[in-house]
Amino acid sequence: DTEVTQTPKHLVMGMTNKKSLKCEQHMGHRAMYWYKQKAKKPPELMFVYSYEKLSINESVPSRFSPECPNSSLLNLHLHALQPEDSALYLCASSQDIRTSLGYNEQFFGPGTRLTVL
Amino acid sequence: GENVEQHPSTLSVQEGDSAVIKCTYSDSASNYFPWYKQELGKRPQLIIDIRSNVGEKKDQRIAVTLNKTAKHFSLHITETQPEDSAVYFCAAPREGSTLGRLYFGRGTQLTVWP
């Protein structure tokens, strides 16, 4: 299995809702990432997990809460979002975060298209 | 942090022509330079990458060149086809305190006209 999967594909939520995005990979990768991508913009890094520990938080608002229950799964819990949070949320994984060892090729999932009303 | 600049932002070519997209980076410690292709509504997909110990890498119609002294790298697509139309992103990571962070360029919308 060489794919990263994400669910749901689309999500519409109100500003008072709580929802979660899910990401899964079975490639044995030990680094997993959440990115946010607005239309016609590059992906922006939000969080990095390395060996199931949060390694990077790019000053993301606390209404986004990541979770890595095990080495194959990555969740993003959403609460009290704003309309400007509407975007494509991409999950990615790589064998390791260290580029010097040649492990940093990142494989992206198909994304969750989030709309906040 | 790393600053990756990408040019041009849009590029239109006739089918069969070549296309070149350039990126510059600021961190001399960067040692890995991937290029991603993102078709409309799809995920970014790695098409080619290069490490700092080589100056050029080729895969069929796609090549990447790296100039470490000048801190720039370029994507070359030869014999372009309509299915090459997409947004292309370059990226560069930074080792050290921000291990794992991939900095993306702003993207180039490539359109190949039949």
C-alpha cells in the first residue's frame, strides 16, 4: 500500500460544530504532516509528527488540535472554526523527517475540502 | 527560516515546446529539492527531486538542475504535452532546528496548448 488516505473528502460545518479529519498510511512512515491549502496557493505547513510525537506546530490557532493515536493514523480535531479556515486540508507522510538520510519524500493524501459556514 | 522564490507564476507553451521553472532558496544548509505537480482538484504529487550532492537529474522528459553556489534550482520539461498542464511547486527543507519543515514556492501554473 503506497497511498495516504483521508476522510472525509468534503466537510461542511458551522462555526459552533466540532468535527475531525482523519488520515491513514500503511507505508511504515514515521513522520506525518498536516497542511492547509487555499485556492491558488502553496500548501502551508500546520503540524509535524515524528515517531508519534508533535515535532512542529507552526503557531496554529488552538481551534485546530492534532492527534497521532499510532504510527499509521493522524487526526485533526476542529472546534469553533471561522469562515476563513475554509480550505483544502492535506495530510502527508514521509519515512522520516531527516533529509540527510534521504527519507524526506513526502506523500500527500487527496485532502479534505472544508467549508466553514 | 527558508525563503523559496519561484518564477514565473504562470507559463503558457505550445505542445512540443520546452518549459522551464526556476526557484531560488536562501538557506545554504538545504540539501533536498523536490518538485511537486498538482492538477486541478488533486493532491500534490512528487515528480522529481534532487539532492545537494548532484547537479542534475533526469527522468524521461523531466529534468532538474541545481546550482548550490547560486542557490537556485530549475525544472525543465521537454516535449510538453497537454497533460503536463498543472500547477508546479518547488520546495526546499531546512535541517537543524526546523527538521521536517518543507518550504514551498508560490507555484507556477503551466498551460500547454495543443
